[in-house]
Amino acid sequence: MIQQPSVKNSALKETAYSADHQCPNCTHQGLSLFYEVRNVPVHSCLMLSTQQEALDFPCGDVALGFCDRCGFVTNVLFDSKWSAYAPNYEDQQSFSPTFNKFALDLANRLIEKYDLRDKDLVEIGCSKGDFLLLLCELGNNRGVGIDPSVVAGRVKSQAADRVKFIQDYYSQKHAEYVGDFICCRHTLEHIHPTFEFIRTVRRSIGDRANIPVFFEIPDTTRVLRDMAFEDIYYEHCSYFTPGSLARLFRSCGFEVTDLYRDYGDQYLMIEALPVDLPSDKTHPLEETLEQMKEDVHYFATNIKNKLETWKQNLEQWQAQGQRVVVWGSGSKCVAFLTTLNTIDKIQYVIDINPHRHGKFIPGVGKEIKSPEFLKEYQPDRVIVMNSIYCDEIGQMLNEMGVVTEVVPL
């Protein structure tokens, strides 16, 4: 336990080779270490009731290692003992109109593409169940959602009586739940034994060759090229690019039928079908290992300058007495504040999710406020953790009469 995160971060000038770590994606022994952040909260989205509880929250270390055999990136210091997802894990995004439009478009596209009507669907890592319920509403489907943080009845839906929620981690014991379609959104990046996980999914399907699977995860290519340090945090132990994701699925007995990006190119989507014989069919989106090495080198070489620029900005704004708030209290916010070690430069954090209001951010200790708080506070700057929400946030600020500068991270 600690009283305040004390963060040291660095991009290694020269990539350091470590023979002590095995790639969980392809089992290759030996990874190249290229970025580290020390002493960061082991969870970003657990809602804590008091500031002291938040400040005393346990921390761990991040050290990213790159596998030059399959292109996978992982936190070699990740400890699965901290994987304590529970009902107070609050990652629901469906309070945003921008996100809801994306989810609705995605659900409709999947329903049309795979004729998901009057079918049995399974979602692994369903969070609070928003997307599964949406699929079942739109296609008159039945569903099973598996997630340790799910809260039955939290999301109101006309399809609620056709959906079963299981509050548990997905494992071999859930292999009976296959149905006609399997989806898994923003879960694989939280899984350390990635090969074992996807193999479990493949074994559950067995010889039913017509069962499509759909996975959605953050795209690490963008993280590396944009030096998006805010997307590197402890819960995310696994980082995929199109190439490493496709190679994983092929090695586990799938043929990749589609591979693409969406949501401002932040999300990476893969669609696949089970096959009996190994597939060597590659997708045009897959990068080469040489391209991946170049992206890793670019990140490692330039990330220090980006971090220093943001530190200087925050210090300057504080010296000028400006009121600066962060909009978005999730993982990006936690990574932003702790990686920069400038928690004292931001006084308030804003979020539209009402289930977060009045709670405190792990390791940071800031209380999460509702947008209405800004009517009185009138900040000089609002730092937006995800630029895709800038228009939505700008509209809300205008409607509240808040005149401020919106600064996308």
C-alpha cells in the first residue's frame, strides 16, 4: 500500500533484450523491453468510496516487451493476482451519444452480415451487458453474457428476459456456451495468457465450422505511432497490432475473414471462422514484423519528448493560476496523471457516467464530478482524454454556459 503514486517512467534509449520472459502469444523465449512506468495503480476503473482508500490503492509496474517473432507486446511485470474485476469495476461507456451511435452501427452491421436473427449469442467479457442486450433487442436473439463485473438488471432492456448473465471469468467450464455467434469486446487486452484464452474459445466450438467469432480491442499501432502513453496502464497486459492479432487467431485454429479498424481508428476488429487445418491466409491490413519493429523504435525514441511537453504545459498552467480539469475519469485519465507524475496539477476530474460521481480514482485520489459541476467552477481549460468525444463535450459545455478551451489529449 502507498499514500501517493510515485511514478518513474522512461523509454529505453536502446531496446533492452531480456531472455527471462516468454511471449504469451507464441511462446517464444526472449522479449525486447522498450518502455517502463513504475508504481501505477493496478486497476483504473474500480470505484472507491473514500479518498484515503483511493490513495492507499495497491500499485504495480509496467515494462513493455516486444516479441520479434510474432509482433506481440506485453507487460512482462504483470501479476495476475491483481485481476480483481468485480461489480464495482465501472467501465460502461453507453452514457455517451457518440459511443452509442458507434455501438448501434456495429450491432446492426453484425446482425446483417451474419443474419443474427432468432439466434443464440454469447459475449465473453460483456461488462454491464449493453452490447449483448442491444444485439438481442435488434435481432430478437437470445444471449449469454459472461463477466465478473456484470450486474444483472443494471441495463434496462426489452430483451432482458432472453439474456442470461454469468458473473464469472470465462474459462473452459463455460465451453458449453457457444450458440451461433461469439463476440468479445475489450477483454482480450486484459488477458495475459492470450494463446490459452483463444484456444479455449476454439475448443468450445469444436467441429461446428459455421460459428463466427468477433473480437474488438485497442489498436496498438496507433498507440505506438501517436505515442499514446495514456493508453498504457496496468490492466492492459496485452497489446495487439493487426499482424499479431491475426497470427494469434491463425495459430489457434481460426481463419481470419476480416480485419479492420473503427472508432477513429482506435479500435481493432477481427472476424474469424474455425478451421480444421492451419490457415496461412493473411489479410492486407497486417503489418510486417519489420514495420512493427520500426513503430516500436519510433515510440521508444520519441516518447520522452512528448511526456516532457505535457509536464511543462501542466506546470505552466498551474503557475499561471489557471483552472484545469480532466474530462474522462477512466483508464486514460489514470495513466495520464500518474505517468506524468503531476496529480497535483489537476484538481478535478469530470465524467458523464452517473455511477462514477462521488467516487474516487484509484491511486490518484481525485473525486469524480458530474459535468454540472463546471457551471460553477468555470475552468480555463478542459483536457479531453479521448479526442473522439470533443464535439460531444463541446456541445455540453456550450449548453451549460461554460466558456473554456477544450484541449484534446
